[in-house]
Amino acid sequence: MFKKLRNRFLIVNLVSISIMMLVAFATIYTITYQNVQRETNMELYKVSDFYHSPYNSSKMPRGEGQGSGTGGSTGSGSSSGSDSFPSDTMGGDNGGPGGDPNSPPARSVSFMIKTDDQWKITDTHSRFDMEDTFYTEALQKVDQNKVGDSERQTGQFALDGTDWAYVVDPSGAGHMIVFIDVTAQQGILTNLIYTFAVVGLVMLIVIYFLSRYFANRSIAPVREAFEKQKQFIGDASHELKTPLAIINTNADVLLANQEDTIANQAKWLHYIKSETERMTGLTNDLLYLTQMDDSRSTMIHAKFNMSDAVESIILPMEAVIFEKNISLDYNVEPNLTVHGNSEQIKQVILILLDNAVKYSGPKGAVNVTLQKQNNDVMLAVSNTGEGIAPEHLDRIFDRFYRTDSSRARKHGGHGLGLAIARSIVDQHKGEVYARSVVGEGATFYVRLS
């Protein structure tokens, strides 16, 4: 059950994080893509405006070697372009030192094609020598159906492993198409996708193991509470099963001797009454624990004299302790006050003192001290006896837990007293714990403020 719960938690966590990562990556990619497209279009328009300028149009080759077919003038046109734009100036940036302000932007690998209305090549210009077929293939990549009569139309395509962006400008009786190389820009976008994929995969792997670790830690208290609940139900059932069996057996004995007098059957009736009282005490303790655990239950807290509360419990028990041949010593610092519910704190004192007396050895000793410790009040109840083994110290405050069940039953306990004491102290934001040396005795401490 807990494995399924953990797996569901992992799935929900991974799906949620994956969606957030995808949204974040998509947002970053969209912004980057828009910026690249904006810069590409600005570069395109810049190159296109250069080819549109009257000065440069007059210096560009016009119809040289138009020859047969399409773009037959490419070779001569390119060489003419080289004559019109000397090689020593073509390498400079526009307006830069040593550069020709009438040359295309040097950082762009670009070329231009002019066509008539029928999309037949009439003129070409490039800073580099290109094959005639290259111009034809580039023109075929242009989406001619979307070209309007007066508006610029942009687009992109890949040709021979190179990415190109183009802009189509109406030019008199035809069209002028300017192309620039955008392989580097497309490479940036492609690398961004690969980077996102790798980073996303690595992050998901890391997040999976982190989520698994924290899921196990988160489920651990739930598993522990579930196991305690199962143990509680089993222990409660066992505690109720024994007195019910005794009551049932004694009732059968009474029914089998219906002709006998009540006086003769008194023994069985006393057994029934004893077990009924034991069950009543058990159910009352369980109900009290339930009320203490209910966060909706309210307690009236006020400042009260802790010293008086301790003495009010010790004094009535002195006679009982004396009858059991156990020595009692107590040291209560006067006029110590705490904030809480006096009746419940008295119950804690009674539980600890009663346990100390029950589990004290023959001719043992019980010691109670109450003193100020920093800003808190510390109550310590100790006894001599067998003590508590270290492996039991952390569990003795659990419900129905006993270090020796047969001995606890002999003393009439259910294993709920210390659980009740801890619940009360927890409600008072205090601390209760035990220290013990096996063979010497144990001491229970209660810290309240």
C-alpha cells in the first residue's frame, strides 16, 4: 500500500515538474526564436535596402550575359559585381574604417536575384562566385504563391546544408529577392533545443531520485502511524478479549448451577465484577486518550502552584507506600508555578508515582524532586528496582507497550498510563522522558514551563 502511495507521489511530482519545465523551456525558446527572427529580418531589410538604393542600383550589373535560360549571366554578373564592388572594399563593414558605404553588410553572406513577372531570372548579384544552378534552386525554394503586389514577403529554406532567409520585394515589372545566410542563427536555435533536451533529461533523473528520497521520508511517519494504529487495535482487542473470556466463563458456571444460592455463587460474581471494573478502567483510559488526541478538545489553562499539586498527590499516597514497605523521600521546592491544567498535571504526577511504587523492588525506595531549572520546572520521579533496558526506553510511552506483560498484568496495568502522561505533557508543550540503569532503577522526568 505504501509503495503504491509513494509511486503515485513520484508520478504526480514528476508530471508536475515536467510540465513546468516544458512551459519554462518553451517560453525561453519562443523568446529566443522571436529575437533571432527579429534580428534576421532586420538584417534582411538592411541588405534589401542596400540593393534598392539608386546609387548601388546604377552600379549593379544590368542584364549582362543574361544569356539563354535562367541566370545565364551569373558568372559575368558576379564578375561584374566584383568590378563594381572592389574586393578590398567588400570585406569592410558599412561605414566602417576602410569600408565602402555602398557595399552590402559584410557580416552577412548574401546574394540578390531579380526576376520578371513570370519569375524568370533577369539579373543576379553576389559577392561570391556561385553556380547558375544555385540561383535557380534558390529561386525555386521561394514561396511564390504568398508574394503580394506591394508588401514584402519573408521566408526561410535549407539548400545544400545551408539555411537561408529571404525577402521578396516588388521591383518595377518584376521581383527582387534578397537572400542571406542564417545557418549560424538556426544553429543557435537547434543547439538550444538539444541543450534543453539534455538539461531536462538530467534534471528529471536528479528530481526522480530526490523525489524518491523525500517521498520515502514523507511516507515514513504515515507508515509508522499506520503500524501503531494496527498495533493499537490488536493490543486493545487483546486487552478486551481476556476479561470478556473470564466474564463469559463465569457466567457459564453460574448458568450451570442455577439451583445454587447467590451466596454459594458469590466467588464467580466477584470475578465478573472484577473483570467488569477492569474493562471499565480500560475503556475510560482509551476514551481519555482519544479526547487528548482530539485537537478540537479545549482545556482551560491557567497559572497554578506546581509545588502544591505535587504535595497533594504525595501526601495521600504515603500510607499506601508505607504499607508496601517502600521508603519515600521527596524534595519539593516551594511556590513553583507553571501554566496549564492543574487536574491533568496532577494525573501525570499520580501516574508516575504509582508506576514508581508498583515497579520498585522489595524494600525499595521512591524519590520525588521538584525544582526550578532555568526558566522551566523539572519534576523527577525515581525508584530502585530492575530498571528499564535501553531498547525499551523509547517505546515505554507507546500505548499498550510493556517491557514485561506478565508482570504488568500482575500489577493490574494496561500499558496506557505512560501514554496518557505523555499526551497530557504534549498538550502542555512540555517534555517527558526516562533514564534508567538496568539493575538499579529508573527515573522519569517532566519538564514544564
